[in-house]
Amino acid sequence: MKFHPPILGQPTYISFICIISAPLCTDKQILSTIDGMIKRRNFPIFRWAAIIFLLITLVLTTIQLVSYSRIRNNFPQGMRVAGVPIGGLDYTQASERLYTIFRSPIELLYDGKPIQVRPAVLGFEPKVERMLAVADNQRITEPFWEGFWGFLWNQSIRTINIPLDADYDEARIREYLRLEIAPRYDNPPTPPQPIPGTTRFETGSPGTQLDYDRATLQIIDALQSPTQRTVNLSLNQASVPRPSISDLEIMLKQIIDVSGFDGIVELYLQDLSSTRNISFAYQPDGNELPPNIAFSSWSTVKIPVMVSAFREMDAPYPPEYLELMDEMIEQSENSSTDELAMSVLDDNLSPLIVTEDMQRLGLENTFWAGHFYVGAPLLQRFETPANQREDISTDPDDYLQTTPADMGMLMEDIYQCAELGGGALIAAFPDEITQEECEIMISTLARNQIAVLIQAGVPSGTTVAHKHGWANENDGLIHTIGDTAIVYTPGGNYVLTIFVHHPVQAVFDPVNALFADLSAAIYNFYNN
């Protein structure tokens, strides 16, 4: 059978013959035929590869576009509201996250003790809807295709932070601290307590108190923070206070009880930086008496004489008068007292002038009715509220009387005049008593160094401006002893006046010990 080749183009035919009947063709023809066929077959492979690549690209782009569209419906990555990341969340999820965080309790630590507090109790409420509205506005303002392009190229995420929007009530926070925290957790300081049977106080202990201003700011910061929601409350160290004035009074009476003195004791104490004072009259074993008992003033009346002398004198002061004043106060010379009063005030009526000056100051229980020299006449008999009492009597001398309160108030007047240039002395004697004169009075009183009575109860070197007084009475015995002083201490200055009376005899040594113990207790009260 004869073979009939298909009707093909010449090149195709020849190529076909050469391939199936290699002996009919030369080597060159065969190689040329194969090379041509390979070239014609390569073109469809590249074309299909390109088509497939485009299809894959289109599918991937569509997938990414759908994915971006879904992401765009949520808040963008990198977005924060009040410091809370909400990227990738929808509105409901973001709202729930914000409420969960900002409505969760904050923890207050008071000296390490934890206290859980809900923000609503403190009047704190986050405005989530308003914050998310601002965030949503940020979301939709970015152009779609610009955002998609950045999404495709995985560009770095731009951080968007919406600030916190919340309501809080600072007054409510303070009220919570004042009513709920401080009463439960504040540790008040413990004042020193008197040690029974001594003139000393046991050491007190400091305390802690809430610092309201600082703690309020700390709580506000914690309420506004999504992460730092624990607060170490700021505390103030409360220093150890002085013992109470009532404790001091109890201690002074206990000292009198154990002293063995069975007469009358009246004490007047005035704090010179406040209105605190103690004034009591006392007999041992708890027998309290109304204060303002009339006592023989003895040499303490020389303080009123000094005041009246300075009221009358003008600077420059005659040296002889100042010398007489020193002798009157430091050496307690009665003759110098009479000479000064007669020289400066009046030869005969100087005691009454002194009395008038004291009455002008409101010291109605203090008077000087006659000179010190033997045989001096009683110029006037004075009746005062103190010496007219019927419940108690110390049989005071008709020539000179006072009460501890009167003497204490006069010493306070001198102190205020010297320190401030004011007070009752300046008010009662304007243009007659000066601040300089009051300073001289205190300097003169401070030179009266006797190391007994009030001075015996304070440390050596303590400034004590004072005048003491006692006398042997008609029976040759001492019955009344008094001392009035301004005491200057590191812990505070004070006026102290003590008078004691015993109807039989005021024996000096035990009375001196009693004065010293009372003075020491008061000094320790101020300087514990």
C-alpha cells in the first residue's frame, strides 16, 4: 500500500517526513525542523503563564480588598481611646472594653492596707459614647483607596489617641476620704502621759494622717488611667503633741497630794502663746477650792511698785532710781522699796498710787496700803472680792494682798508689753508705759537669781524673770510663801504663780520642794 501524506504546508510536510523518516533527510534539515517546532510551541506557554498570574493577582487583590473592607468597618489598628487600644474592634466591643476598664474598682493603699473603691462611688463616669463618636469620625475621614494602598503595602500603623472624656467630682472624693478613709485608718498621735508619782511624762508616739490634697490628686490620676489603678495614698506624719492641759492639772494635784503639805495651795499658769491656762486652789486629798483666794503678797507687791515707778519716770532714768529698783527686786530690800516709791511717786501716799494703778489694770484683789518701814500707818483698809470670801481665809495682811491670778495677769501684761509693744499696760497707760520700760522690768526680774522655789524646778540656765515673797509674821513663823515668774523655755514661754499658806507654819524646805516639783512638771510639760 502506498503512503499518502496529509495535505500540509510544505514546511510542515517536510518536517513531518524528516521526523518520521530520518534517513530521507540530512542532519541539518532535521535539526532545523526540530528548532522551528520548539520556537512555535514556547509562545503559548508564556501566554498561559501570564494569564494564570493575572488571575491569581486578581483573586488575591479581591481577597485583600474584601479583608480591608471588613477591617475598615472596625476601628483602625493603632487607635487608642483614653490610652485603651481599640484597633480591630467594632463599636460594641470597644464600648464594652472601655466601660470594663474605667468602671473597674481602683485600689487604695493606706500604709499597705488595700481598699477597693468603685469609681461611681467617687462620682467618676467615663463618657464612652462621646469618645467613640470622636474615634469613629477619625475612622471615616481617611480616604478608602489611600487606606487600602497602605494596607496592601503593610505601611507602619499610625497611632491615633483619643483623650479621656469623663466626669468626676473632686468634692465627693474629698468627702469620701474624710468620712470613710480617715476615721478608719488614720492613726492619731499619742500624747505623753504623766508618770504617777513623778514630775515627768512618758514619751508619746507619732501618728499618721491622710494628706487630703495630695491623696485627692492621686485618686483622680488613678481614675483616669487604664493601667495604673492602684494608689499609695499620701500620708502626713503627725508629730507627738504636748500632753493635754487637763492631764497637766491632774498631775499637779497629784504632786500636791504626795508632797505631804497639808495647807492651801493656789496655782495660776498662763501659756503665753495661747489662751490656755490653769487656775486652781487645792488642799491635799482632793479638797478643791474655788480659786482667787486672798494671800499676803509680801515682796511680790514690789512688781506693782516697779510698774508704777516706770509709769511716772521718763528716760533717761536717774541712775539712783534704777539702783533702788535693782535692790528692791534682786535683794528684796524693803527700805529701797519705800525710798523708790517716796522719791518717784509720793512721800506719803505712794502705796495708794500703786493700788490705783493696779485697779486701773483690772487687778481688783491687789493692793498696797502702807509702806514697809516699821510703824508705817495703814493708809486705807481695802475690801476686795477675795478677802471678803467666807468659805476660806489665809488671814492675809492688811497692808498688802493679792491673788495668784492677779499677779499672773500682771506678769502677762509686762510680757506682752515687752514682746509686742501692746497689751493691757500700754492700753491702760498710753504714753506713760513704753515697750523699752517693760523690757527693763523683765531684765530686772531675770537678775533675781535665788535657785529656790520656781527657779529650782527648771534646768540651770533657764531664764526665769520672777519675784518671790515670804515673811515672818506676828508669831515669828512663816505662814504664806509666794513666787510669780515668767519662764522662758525652748518649748514655749509661760507665766507661773504659786502661793501656799499653812495656818500653823509653812516650813520652808518642804514647801520649797513642792514649788520645785510643780515647776519641774510644768517645764517638762512644755519641753517633753
